[in-house]
Amino acid sequence: MRVTAYERNGATGVAVKRDTDWADLGAVDLIEVLAGAHADKVAAAPALDEGNINAAPPLARPGKIICVGLNYADHTSESPYEQPDYPTLFPRFSTSLIADGAPIIRPQISQDLDYEGEMVAIIGKRGRHIPKDQALDYVAGYSIFNDGSLRDYQFKSPQWTVGKNFDGTGAFGPHVVSADELPEGAKGLRIQTRLNGQVVQDANTDDMIYTVADLISIISEAITLEPGDVIVTGTPAGIGMARNPKLYMKPGDVVEVEIEGIGILRNPVEDEAA
């Protein structure tokens, strides 16, 4: 199942991919749709009028956005860090989220805007102290993220939070693919980032140090996971900061993150309005 969210006249709705169109289910809960709660409505639902909507992030206000740093060894090698023996976790906030097609915003106070293509696991049910061998039962679906990072602000302190949370830097979408349509744990999927058509990141989700099951189990040792929580699973090597010369995103650029079996998240880049 493929599910997308949209915005129309200030209200959000959900649509499900049908054979050749999208079935418009209106204002229903996306997580419930992924769980099959509205399956009986899909056949009779009207086709989504794609000319009358704006794309929306699959989840506009997730309860928790938990990001994972240093989860690909090649990315750790290009960073100023040693590989940790525990997942590097940090939060994102919903005010940073934008949809597929919306501009990633380079703020007035920094030009060090970097790309990070990542896979997202979306939690479908509540759990704490989740055993690893049961962890994938808690995944509703998978999506794509561009963890746009302001590198100078990221390294102003030992905590990365500010540099990872500027408004308009967290691209999320374009839709969610239910877990049953992908390999177990979304393993073996090619993940690629392109900046203006140039491949800048190219890896496979098999390269993750901590798998989706690992992350769910480890995070739930401390934190109750709830439906609609989002885990952004980390980025591979190729970030702009690690290049010589550095390759930061600038106005007029277009950045795409593609994950095999999920789709393409595409966003232009603009400067923050004065």
C-alpha cells in the first residue's frame, strides 16, 4: 500500500494509491489507513484531484521525530567522530518539516546548508521494552527524509539539535509505503541523493550499522514509541561538508533523495525571505 498526505484549503487529507490514480479518503488518520482500517473505502472513494491540492508531509506533526547519526560506517569515516558503540540519537521538531516539492530554506544567518538522504521508519503501534525479534511488528511503513543540516550551527555545541532543526530544512515524503510491500526491515534497498542531477550519495540500507529492528528495540529501552512516531535512520557518506571544496546547497539547486521501492523526494532550495 502507498499512502500520501495532501493539503487543501488549510485542511489535510489522505489518499491511497489505486491502480492508475489515488483514492481520496479525506480527513482520516494515515496510520490507521496503513493498518487497513479504511480498506473498504478505497474502491468507492473519488479520485484525488491533484490539481487542487498541495503536497503535505506524510505526518505533519509526529509525536516524536528521532534521528540517528553516524549509522553508516563510511559516513562516520568522513565525519570528525569515531564510530560509537551506541546509536547517536537526536530530536527533530515538526516545525522543521516540509513536503515533497516544497523549498528547503537556506536561512539568512548561515550558508552551510548540507543534504543528508535518509530512510524513515514510521511506528504503527505503542510499545516499550520491545524485543528485537518483535520490533518490526511495530513498523507501519517507510518513507524518505532529507535531514537538511546547518553545519556551522550543528557544531556550535556538543549537541547537534539547533543545526538540525532550522525551519524548512526537514523534507519528508512524498508518500509512505506499507512495511509489507518492502523486504523485511527495508533491507537491501539502494539509497541515492542527487544534487542538480549529480549523484552525491549512493549506498544501500544493508550498510546501516543499526538496523530498523535494532533501533526500535534500543530506543524503546528508554522511550515509549507510539503510533505516528518517526525514526530517521541515518545517512551514508557523501555529505557536502566532507568534500573539498565543500558542496553546500544554495538557492536554485534541486536535491533529490531516491530509495528503491519507496520513491523520490524532490525539493528545490531557496533563501529565507528577508
